[in-house]
Amino acid sequence: MLSTQKAKPAAFKAHPDIERAVLAPETPLSVDLSQLTLQPILNKPDSLLWNAFIERHHYLGHRLLSGAQLRYFVRAAGQIVALLSFGASAWKTRPRDEFIGWTKEQRQRNLHLVVNNARFLILPWIQCRNLASRVLALMARRLPEDWHARYRYRPVLIETFVQKPRFAGTCYKAANWHYVGDTKGRGKLDVLHLKSQPIKSIWVYPLAKDFRRQLCNG
């Protein structure tokens, strides 16, 4: 779910100072992987800045997340180099559900233990081999504790959807995520089976060794 810059729709407006802050620098920037840190978004100024970065530089733009969620800046020596967000998982998707092996009732009861990596943006002027997979590895270690601190439970599986053929999911594969199949190109409201949405590959990452036992509990 990495991005390319896109035109900003007129409906999204940010403060002029924030607009200037998210502009691309004149020259590419390199990154020292040993200096990576994760910063949760915890206040309104950071939230507005995160939103503006995503709206300007992610091909899907900014959309409000509903329900439980966490957002992060990824920094190197204080410089923002990447952004991520996590929120509610898909209600149902056959490849993921078959990978887990749960029943409809188990899914309804335990779906909150699966979180969705809704946005992942490496800023387009950042130059660093293996940055994306390193960020994903750091996040996999950090996310359960941060989620527990905010919501008092730990997720056991992360999912993400990677639009084809725009992206191949290479960074997820490098970070040991599991490819479980593709979507059918249908949106949530596609009752007529028109398949008007882009096909996406589905990737998952277990956060606990016994994730299947926990997800199939009861």
C-alpha cells in the first residue's frame, strides 16, 4: 500500500502551514535504518499533519477511520520518513477466513482481534533500500502493546489489501507476511455483482503463535 503522489481533491483543506510542511523537498533524502523510531499520533497537531501527508502523497488519499484505530509517524533522526494507520478489519473475505479456519460465529465473536493496515506510505522523496520491510517488522513488535494500552486487548493478526497491478506486495513478502489470495473486485455495497472495484491481493501477519486458537475460540 505504498503510494504515488496524486491530485488533492478540493474537499480536503489543511492549514497553509501544514500544506507547506508536507511539500516534497528539492532533493531526495537518505535514511539510516538504525535510527528508525515509531511515534503514535496522540494529539491534534500531529493528527492534522498525518492527515495532510496522506492526502497529498498517498494514492488513496485520506479517509476517516471508524472504531478502534492507531496511526503512526515513522521517523529517522527526527525526520518523518513514513506513515501508517491501523483500524477495523474487513467484515469477511474468503481467503483470509479460510486461512484462519474459523466459523461464521467465531468470526463474529473474535473479529476485533484482527486489525487492518489501512495505510502505509513511504514518503516519495525518501531513498533507502529495505525501509518498508524494516518498518513493517518494527511495527509488528510494537503494535500489540500500543493497542493493548489504548483498548485493553491485544490483536493477534494483521491484514492488508494491496491493489493490483499497481503494487506487488513485495515489502510485505520481505517482512514475512503471508499472501492468502485476492479479492473479487466487489465493494461492500455491490449487491449486483458488478465487480467495479480494483482487485487486491490479501496479506496477513500473525502477531501471536496461537492466533488460530484465539480466533477460533469458543
